[in-house]
Amino acid sequence: MKPSFYADIVHASPNAFVYFKLIRDSDDNVIDGIYKDINPAYECLIGMKKEDLVGKKVSEIFEPKVLKTLRWLKAGGKAEKKQGHDKMDYYSEVTHQFYRVQIFSFEKEHAAIAYSESTTEVLQKYSAQEDLKQSENKLSLILDSTEEAICGIDLKGQCTFLNHSCMEILGIKEESELVGQQIFDHLTKEVLSQEETTVTQDILENLNKKQKSHSDLAYFTRMDGTLFPVEYFVTPKISNGALLGGILTFFDITERKKKQSEINRLTFHDPLTGLFNHIKFEKLKFTYDSEKYLPLSIIMGDINGLKRINQQYGHREGDQLLKAVTRVLSENIPKNAHLARYGEDEFSILLPNTDSMQAYWYVQRIQDAIKKHNNQLNKDQAAINLAFGYETKYTIDFDIQKVINNAQDYMDKQKMLNQDSMRNALLTSIKTTLLARSQFTEEHAERLVTLSRKVGKVMKLSSYQMDELALLAELHDVGKIGIDDAILNKPGKLTDAEMAEMKKHSFIGYQIVKSIQGLDDIALPVLHHHERSDGKGYPDGLTRYAIPLLSRIISVVDAYDAMTQDRPYRKAMSQEEAITEVKKNSGTQFDPEIVAYFLKSLEE
């Protein structure tokens, strides 16, 4: 057939054809093409006339719709070297159709491009590409609209992508500042971790195990070097079972920490003094109830007369007193101590790795500071008056709550000894009644307290026992207020019936003391202060070590004081005579060991 026959077929074809003469460079690569011929279908495809194209180079046509043509010609030149035909897909903005594009090369100098209307396969491929493009656009929109910082990391810790929030939080202006760089240059050690494990190690180790990572609190670094708190999550990125890297998501929790800090302050701090409150102290006592903090001491302090100050002068004055107490306590305890407002007028001090002698030293230091504070007050200012108690835990099996209870009991006894204590009013009333109804004098009580303390010092009793001993010296005969005046004040010897009635005073005293808060620990010593070492005493006929220690001490000092003072029915003995009498009754009426301590105390 003649060539004109084929030309006529191409000219009449519904498919678009265009014929070029190729222009090559010195390396035989196609660099341009000259339009030689086009058919009417091609004119419709691109919306240009034949006379506007034929004879012109492709590079001279600046219409966007023919810009791909030059790339196709170059691709066709490469396809010719591979002895094949290159195929592409094309969408025409003029006809709004999809086309399958094929490039043919002829004798190295000519090429043709044929456009055939798209098949379902081409349409589906284009549609899939468009869907993918839209999906990527949506994903990019989502990533850039979220407040969370999101970035990708590979197995070497390099950043693969990051969203807008990540750039903003880290202070990055261009993606290139971090993409391809080590993301872990912006991570630091976990603040709350006591180990040397870094965030970087934690994340990479979990990634290699295909495990997620999470931290409630870590600190990242901005581009300007400033640290900021974050919560982060890392999720492994896995494809077909192969680990590709991970997705790091983090939040700047600066504001969250500020709000949480304020919540914690309100929850665990007293609003008036700024100290820890009772709730926080309860948490602390369990935190420090550990072997490594032993010995663990707890000091309890109670403001004497706070209620009276609030009633007489108003709560403003009471609040000022509470603040003054807070300041004095805070300035006189060690740095590792924890001070709390335990109740309305109570304070507690937790002292890790502090023994009983050290706790006592801190109590004395605080008392000295209180005296100094009070000496500087004006007449119209309320003075600080605190009662203290303390206890020390030496072994892990000793209940921590028992430590607190013991310290509070000791503190309550201190309040009983304090003239400013409201509870002391009841005790004062009882002692006044006793003085009025019997031969028990205030001077006698004071002598017994002095003698008892001297014996206790020689015996190296604890300050807690010393205070109990002082209370017992004052209250051991309190039960006599329940005995008939005629018996109490009879100048001569009592009859058997009268003596039986008199002996009831031990039990009456026991009942009175036990009913007063803070005095129950001396109730038994009151009951048994007339027991004898040989078992011939009353009310229970106890022998030596079965008798409470404080009762045995009071028994000796009370007898000695009675012998050395005048009575209506006899003259006082000399000190030497009284000592001889005490020695004579050692082992029968008195505990020999206590007698030895007593005699030693008289020598000092």
C-alpha cells in the first residue's frame, strides 16, 4: 500500500496522533522535537490548530497543556534504546477525558505520539491516585491542625517528618532544621527517674522490641536551648512485620503542671500557714516508714490556750499566733524534716534518721527559740506556749501510728503540766480540793516532784518518764478527796475500820486519773503507790517487779519526805535518821534497787 493510504487512515482516526522530527544533542539524547503533522483528533484534544503547531519546536509552545509533550519525547528516545514503547496516562482539560498515551520512535529521527481514550484500568488507576492524593491532603490537614506535636523517627533516631505543632513547640521555622536530623538532641533525662536510663534509650529499646513507650513527665529542649515539660507517647511503625521506625507524639504540659501544682498546694497544704496539712502528713508517714529512714522520730506540738485567744481577742490574733509558731518551728528543724499543721492547734514534725536524743535536742532548741521570740513581744501580743511530745521508731515492725500516738500522749501530759493549758484547769481544781481537804500541802507536792526528778535523772529515765513521774508526785494521793474529812484529818492512830476506809483512796485516785484525758498512763502507778516489795502492801499485794516502776520510786521519796517533815503527832526526823529508816526497810517495804538510786540522788 502507498504511504498516502496510511496517512489518510491516521487523518480519519478518532484517536489523536502527532508526528515529530526529533532533535538530539551530541550524546544522542533527545532534547526537543519539531511538529511535522497532527490529525484533527489531536487538534480537538489540545484545542489548537495545525497551522499553530507544524514547523515549530515543542519547547517554543508555552501552553501548559503541551508541556508534558517534551518530557514524553525524551522518554520515547530512551524507550527506543531499550527497543520498546513507553506508555503514560493523560487527562485533557479540553475534552475532560482520560487517555492512554503511547510513544513510537522511527529511524531515530522521527517519533509519534498516539492518544487513545482511557480504559477502565486507566480510569481506576487515575481515580486511585486522586483518592490517595486527597487522603494525603486530609492526613496532612489533620496532622497540621492538631495541638499535639507529631513526628516520625527511624531506627537511627532521625526525624522523618513533623507536623506544624511540633515545629511551633520546638521553635523550628523550616522542616529541614529537623528532618533528617537526630530528634533525640531534643530529649533529656527523665526528671522523676532515679536511674541513669535516658529517654532516648527507653524509646529505642522499646522500639527494637516493637513496644510502645510512654512517660508522664520528661523534659525536651527547644531550639533556643530552653527546657519544657512534656508527656510523650511513641508507637512503633510496622509494615508487613518489619519495623520501620516509630511515631513520637508529645504535649507541652507546662500549663498542666502549673494547674496540678496549684491543686496539690490546695490539697496538701494548710492555706493559713503554707505548711503541709494532715492529709499530706499521713502520706509522708507511710513514705518514710522504711528501713532506710530509721531511726525515725516524730515530734508533736500543741499550742496551749489557742481557743482562749480566739475567743478573747478574735481569730485574727489567733491566726497571727499560728503564723508565728510556723516561723519558729521552720527555723529550728533540720532541712530533711517535714513540718505539718496536724490539726487546728497541733503541729507535727517528721524527722528521718533521727534518734530520741536528737529529737529531744530539737525540742529544746525550739523551746529556746520560743523564749527568745516571747521576750521580744509587746504587751498586747499573744505569746507562744507550746506543749511537745515525741517518740522514736527504731525497728521496722514498730507501728508508725503507735509512734504518733505515743508522741501525742506525751504531749498531752506536757499540757497537763503547763499552766496555760485549758485542760490543766481541771487538774488544778482537783489539786486545790485535795489541798483543802487533807494534810497534803503544795510544798509537799513540790518536794516530791524535785526528789522524784533527781531519782529519775540518776536512773536515766526518758524525758517522757520524767514528766509522768512529776505528774504522779502531784497526783498519787488525789483519791483522798473521796475520803471522809474526819478520817483524813484525825490526829491520832486510825482504827482498823478507818484504815480500811483510808486504803480506798488508791482506787478512788485511779478512777479519777483514768477519767482525765492524757493522764491514763499514770492511773496504774496511782493505784499501786502503796504496794510493798515484799507483797504486804495494798490494794493488790503485788511484789517488787510486778509493781509499776514509777510507783516504786514514789513509795521511797514519799516516805522519806514524810519522815523529814513535822507531823501533829511527832517531830521530823533528821536526814540521817530518815536515810537509816529507808535502808532498814529496803527489800521489805521498798525496792532495794530504787533505794540505791535514791541514796545516790541525795549525794548529787
